Amino acid sequence: MLDVIAIGEVLIDFTPAGQSEGGNEQFECNPGGAPANVVVALSRLGAKTALVSKVGEDHFGSLLQHTLLSCGIDVTALSTTTEANTTLAFVHLDGNGDRSFSFYRRPGADTLLCPADVPFDRIQNCRILHFGSLSMTHEPARSATREAVVKAKEAGALLSFDPNIRVALWESNDKAKQNILWGMNYADILKISEEELGFITGTTDVEKGSQELQQQFGIALIVVTLAEKGCYYRLAGHDGYVPGFQMKVIDTTGAGDAFLGCLLYQILQTDHALNQLTRQQITSMLTFANAGGALVTTRKGALLSMPTKEEMMKIEFSKQQNDDPFRPGFHFSPPSHWMNDPNGLVYYEGEYHLFYQHHPYGNQWGPMHWGHAVSQDMVHWRHEPIALFPDEHGAIFSGCCVVDWNNSSGLFEGSHGLVAIFTHADTCPKTGQPRQRQSLAYSSDKGRTWHKYEGNPVLTESDLIDFRDPKVFWHSQSERWVMAVVAGDHVRFYGSKNLLEWSLTGEFGHREGSHDGVWECPDLFELPIDGSGRSKWVLIISIGDHPDVPEGSRTQYFIGEFDGNTFINDNPADHIQWLDYGRDNYAGVTWSDIPDVDGRRVIIGWMSNWKYANETPTGDWRGAMTLPRVLSLISRDEGILLTQRPVREMEQLRKESKSWNAILITPEAPFIQKMQDELLEIEAEIDVRSGSEIRMKIKSSGQSETLIGFDPERQWLYIDRTKSGATDFHPSFPCNHGAKLVSEDGIIKLHIWLDRNAIEVYANDGLIAMTDQIFPDAPLDQIEISVKAGQDVLNSLHIHTLNPILIPGGSTEWESRRVEA
């Protein structure tokens, strides 16, 4: 049985090939024709295909036959005629690579295909019949095509239809419309361009137009191609936009055919009926198709430019990049499956290590492992094999890593290495209650191989159920290791000379700060105060979700002193300071052992919220990290405050930059900038002395929009994600929230990072930070800055487009990991 049979035109495209020495335009001969392109794309991916068509008994017909054979196409139904020549098309390209056609088809051999030439027995036994409208422009090809379609439908084959409108080949627009509508009556899969949809329905609204066609003709799957922006799909029960791939376009001929061939190949691989495809499945299929269509635009020609399976593996899914449209472009995410808290952040021998809570067998929270990645700059990461697996002591919860430079543990035979201190979590066999204990693992080869300490666990508190997330550092003044570990509603401090034996030294927090949820993920470190020569200790505590608290999980910090035994808060017990005023920054901890010559304290957090973390619409992976941020202390009238800014290494991602100065914003004259890139860094300095509320609207090419606003009267900076795209997966997700922000001499400064799935806002040099996930329905289309009334002035605006990061490694490499208990 054949997978796909296509019926329709095969022809020669003459494509531009520069100019002769005399200045005349030159053309090169390329085999083409939409149905032929589709089956070649399918064949190159591994499908069994055939083409039903007719060519002339001439040089071009012979060339087409041999080319199709070389591509693996069954050509037993490619007949020949002496009554007409092989159809020719001259392709004309504009400066953007877009094309127009001049056809030599009066008649062309393909129009003389008659029913007697069609192998109806094979068509009735194929899985998919693909057809277009151009084989219905003239008789007898029209009758041959229609009879093939009817017989395939009766036999239960899927019908794929591409209108592929070429108005010049029809005797009238009405005749073209009439035949295209006939094809839609039989189509199960309709691939149609935005322009073609407008021609058929009279509307440029792709959602409305596709809905009309689906309701009128009952088409199971409609896909509207949107050029470099990707595509829009409509299935029974759901619809959506799938972003495209940015390429340097040379020739768009055949791009739609490659897209359709790749889509049909994906459909052949599934056992599900079209109306049973989930949003995740169809999004993955269409991302693959978008990749195939984009690849073809990078070279000339049509049929022979169709992508191979090897090429698709390269462009397509560096899996971490395009599992679905929400895979971040520059935020760290796992290669697949679930990720939450960052763990074991340590710098050692030229590498930043990022371990993280990981469930490698599901995309929701489950038995915790330690995933692992390494980087030389905290921007570009490489996935490494899983570092720590659950064992006889339980799952591997959060923890930290330190460098045991002086081998105080005795684990490194006179050298030094990495020691991981983490929580083992299981159930106590005597009581049946959850049990959490602190354990060790160590590595002598830069974190590639880990050995569990034979004496695990090294710290237990049998009367505590919540007892987890150790953070350890060397305290030089007392010449010992210090461990901060949380115990439900407070943090405990322990001391040790050797990392193996620990004793309690103090407690903090029973009635301090916020207790909206259970305390988790402590961190304690000392920072200088903005060049004053003084320093303070900072204690970070994350707070778990509580049903009665709309913000969900978030992170607070305390400023004070540490005497080697316990933390002393400088502020009143009820004074609360938040690390981030967004909804999606949790469990953040800092890197240990960053060299003194660097001097930075860098934090990274889990970019999610326990309110809805298990339900975000991200496909077979779930979870991402915030940008790594440098923490600093500044002294203000209201006290000592923590500021945060993305690490300077992020600037290397800048691709192109545009700048504006002194822009007056009024209700009648907003600032609008169309965007071609979806990864952005935005820097804005805004004069708000007029008192007018200013809003930055980040709009997709679909219906999504995310607002960043500042109201000078309320001194309120906010993010509104109520219309940001997919929000219906949890009632707590769509929200408008913010923080108090006082302008400085009537000026506010915003530093914004926009990714496919997130937005991070830093205000007034990092005095306020807000981090939110977003799940837009389509790629970014434009930035609009406006005021409701009055006027504001953009003193300066810089928009930097960013290159995505590509993360080597991943789940396919985990088979080679080395494990030692």
C-alpha cells in the first residue's frame, strides 16, 4: 500500500539565475509543480508515494520522469502525450524572495490527463490522496481529478487539498472559486494561504474565515499558512497559532508544498484520527511543518529543494528549542519532562553548574532526581546526564553544592572536589509519616560522576516532617561550614568542621516575616552596601503556595547580621520584603564559589508558581529558570534594599539594536514599532512628571497582548497578563498585579526581557523586579507605547533583538551516563 498518492501538475519552473554578460535575465531549469513537490517532500522523509500526472514526449518530460524516479517516487502513473508539450512556468522573484509566475500551458500536457490514465485501484488503497485546484482548470484533467477524489473518499482514504490558486490559469475568478469549493466538499485536510483564504471567503480574518469553511464543509483540519510568522490551525474543539522559523529567504517557491509534505508525513506517523489530535500533538506536527517550509526558502528551485530527513533533524528541534511554541529562546529549560527548583549552584574550574529538581519520566512533579547542566557564562548551557537518582533513602529533594577546597571531608584523597548536600525524602517505615533527612554525594571529576556517601544521611531530626533544602557555605570567621535548612515555619542553622557531622547552632523566623506558606529553599550570604565600606547579611526564604493567598508561591528576604550561629533581623518582625513582585520567581538560590576576583553574588530562580506549575501548556517539557541575576544592596530612606539585574553576559545575545530619543507620547500619537523578532531586550527611560499613566503593549500576530504599565498617581508598576494568550489552564493565571515604584526626579527606568514564554521587568536599576510567564497565541508582532490621557515623554528607548541559545545534550545522551551509588 502506498502512503500518499498525489494527482495533478508536474512541470518545469524556470527560476532567475542572474544576468548574462550582455545584461539579459537568465533562468535555470528546475523540476516543480505543487503536487509533485508534496510527494517528493514526503518521499525524502521516508514515505511511499506516487504521482498521477502527464508530461509531453519531449526533453522536459523526460527530465521530470527521471528526476521523480531519483527522488523515490512511483511514476508508473506518469503518462506521456504527443498532443501537447510539458507545462512550463517562469518564476519571477522580488527583493524579498516572493514570486509570481508566467505559465506556458496552452494547453500543457498535464491538462490532458484523462480518467483512463488514473490507476483507481491503487488510489482506493492508499492512505492519503492529495490534490490541488490546478488539475481542474481544464478538461479532461478536471474529470480525472474529480473521479479520483470521489473514489478515494468512498474507499476511506484521507483527502488532502491545497487550492494553490493561480488566477491566470482560470477562465474566470468565479470558475476558480467554483472548483475550489467543490474540492473543499471532499477535503479532510485543507492547507490554504492567508491570501487564498481571503479570495475564497472575502475576509482577511484567518480565525473567522477558517471557522466559516469548517462549518460549511466539515473539514477536519484547516491550516492557514502565514509565511515566516508560521501558521494558524483549526481542529474540532481547539485552534491556535504555531510560530514559524526566521530564515534568510532566497526563494519561496515550494515552501508551502514542503510545509504540507512535512505535515502529511507527521499525520502518517500517528494512529489518531484527525479530530482526536491534542493541542500538543498538532502543535508539534505544525512546528515540524513550519521548519520544513522555512528550510526550502533558503535555496532556489522547488522540487529538488525539498528537505531531507537529515536536514530536518538539524533545523527542527534541537529538541530543547521547538518542542512547542513556548520553548524559551534564552531562558534555561530542561531537554524534556519536569523541572522545578534550581539546586547545587556552584562554580568550579571554569564551569558554572546548574543542578535542578527533575522528574525525567513525566511532565508533572514526581519522584525527584537532580538534573544537570554546565555553562561557562551562565547564558549558554550544555545538558549533562542526570546527576543524582533516588535510592534506598528516598527521592533527591533540593540542596546545594560546595567546593571542598581543603578536603575537610576527607573524601578526595588529598585533593579537592565537589560535595552535594541535599534532602533525602521518603516515608518513615515505623510511623508512615513523610521523612526528610540531609545527605551527601561527592564528585572528583568536575561533577560528571557522583558517589553517594556511605554514611548517609548525615543529619536527621526525627520529630520534624518538613526539614529540607540545605544551603551550605564556609564561614571563615568561625572556621567551619554553616548549613541553613528550613523546618516548616523557620530556618535552622548547623555547624560542621568536615561536612559530615553537624550540630545545631541557632534558629530564626518563627514569628518573622511572611508565613503565608511553608518556608523553603533558604540562602544566606553577605553583601557590601553600595560602596559604603559596610556590609550586611541577606537571608532569602521562599514561601510555598497557600490556597487562601492569591499570589501563590513567592520569595522574601531579610536584611541583618549573622554571628556564626544564627541570623539577627535588622527590621521589625512584621516587616516583609519581596524579592520579586511577579507571579513566577520561586526557590531562587545563589551560586557558591564564584571567585573573589569576580565578586558577584548571582541568583537564579524557578520561573513558575505552585498554583499552576503542573498545568502550564508547554508540551512534553515543563519548567524554566529565570535569568541569572546579580544581587546588590543599596541604602535608601526606607532602609537597605536588595537590587537585582541580569548578568552582563546576557548582552552577548544582542543581534540588532534600534534607538529612539525624545518621543512625545499622546493618546493620538502612540509609539508603534512592528517587530520581526520575538526575543527582545528593551531599555526605556520615561518622563512621567505629567502624571499620565503610560502603558507598553506587547502584541502577538494573533489576539494576545501583555501590558506593562506605570500609574504615576498611584506610584504603581504593573503587569497585566489577562489577555496574554493561553490563560484558561488555571483560574489564578490571568491577573493584573504590580508593585509600588517611586519615580526618581519624575523619571522611571525600565529594563525588559521578552522571551517566547516569559517577561522579566526590572525597574529603576533593579530596585523592583517582576517575572511572569506568558503563553501567547502567536509570535510577537508589535510593541505599542501609549497613554490614556495627557502626555509622557520617552527620553530614550532601545530595542535589542536577541539570538536564541541552543543547548547541546539532552535526554538522548542520558544512556551513556556513569552511575555509582
